[in-house]
Amino acid sequence: MEKDKELIEAFTRQADFYDWDRYQNLQKPSNIRLKQLVERDLDRYLIGRSVFEIAAGTGYWGRYLMDKGYRYRGVEITPAFVDKAHEKGVLTERLGDARSLDSYPREVDNIICIKAFSFIKDPVNVLSHCDKSLRKGGRLLIWYYNKDFHILNFLLKLKGTSIPKLTPLELRHSQKEMRQMLNHEGFRILELQDYINFSYRFIPKFLRNNKVVHWMDDHLKYGWITFVAAEKA
Ligand SMILES: C[S@@+](CC[C@H](N)C(=O)[O-])C[C@H]1O[C@@H](n2cnc3c(N)ncnc32)[C@H](O)[C@@H]1O
């Protein structure tokens, strides 16, 4: 964990604010919409009864899934985030590293990873652990920051935060790269789509291609996220 010192320190500084800002602050249309999209896709793709979450954060989704009746386990590398999860009663979220196979359960029905894949250094290793951990036919659901995220990083840099260093471009994946990685591990892809705001479709194509629009409107924020659902063959 030594090499993640900077990442852990940055998230520890945000611990009090994080959960509120991402999930409770419903002033932001992008927060509401993203929650709706994640809930919709969890509903569509989760099977069986057990869910394991990689980089489980402050336990927001753990609480949500436990309330829905799932047997839930999570792993998270930032101790302050694990404390936040325990405050929510999500005691099955444990401190650990998603790059270690020891962190994973056996024969789990579903593995999820929400807005965290691009923070974990060594994504190929993580996908291989997922393959070993899932039961045959089990589902892997990942919501990840796609390459457009570099614009957000640029803006954050102007504001002087340390996040840009935590998410280097090589850890953000295009659809093609994600498809290749999953195919390489033998997963069958069920769905792979960018989360695009409805209004985004009406913006002229040349602007969309520039990606300039992404930071013009808070509504568009979740356009940085790509969702993939895959199945262990
Ligand atoms: C943007 S946060 C997302 C957290 C949560 N999934 C959510 O939706 O709120 C990224 C998370 O990845 C965690 N993380 C980064 N590297 C990790 C690793 N190797 N193992 C476990 N968690 C890790 C960070 O501590 C942080 O909580």
C-alpha cells in the first residue's frame, strides 16, 4: 500500500465531504441522474444473492444493496472511507487492496466497481481476480471514468487539487480497450455504453467531438462515465 500513500491521503482529506458531495447533495442534477442510472443498471444486471464491491468507498452502495436484501461484501484501501461505511452499518466492507486475490470471496454471484477502476493501479490483475472470484455465469459490472475524464482533471489541476496525479491517462480506458481487456480474461460482454445525457444528443457533433461540452454543464458530468456489464463464461 506504500505506493498508494498519495491516493489514500487525498481520499482521507475528503472523507467527511465525499459521501455528501457524491450521493447526498441532490442539488446537483448530475448526482441525481448518476444515481438513477447506477440503480437502473444494478436492477437490470444483478443476479443471485451475493455482491462483492471493489473500492467500496464510504459504503453508500453497500448500504443500498444490503437494504435490497443482497449479501454484501466490499474491499476498500482508504481507512477513513471504511470507517464511514461502518458508521452506516456496512460492517462487511473491509480494509484491503483490490490487487490482492486474498481480498476476494469465492463463487460470488456479482462483482461491482463504481467510479473506481481508473484509480486502481493494475487493472488487468484486478480483472483476473474477478474472473477467479465469480461463479460461472456471474456478473461483473463496472462504471468507470472514460478518457474524457482528462478534462475534469485539467480543471481540478487549475483548482490545485491532487486528484490529477491519481488518475493518469493510461488508467482511463476507451470502450475498445475495456472490451479487449475483458475478452482477454474470457468475459462475455453483455453491454458497454457511455452514460450520455439526453440533452447531449442535441449538441452539434463538432462540439461533442471536441468534448468541450462536458464541462460546460453540470448536467453532462456523468458523460465521463462508461458502464460495462460482463458475464463469466
Ligand atoms: C472515486 S472513489 C469511488 C468510491 C466508491 N466506489 C463510490 O462509488 O463512491 C475511488 C475509490 O477507489 C479506492 N481505491 C483505489 N485503489 C484501490 C485499491 N487498490 N484497492 C481498493 N480500493 C482502492 C479509493 O480509496 C477510493 O475510495
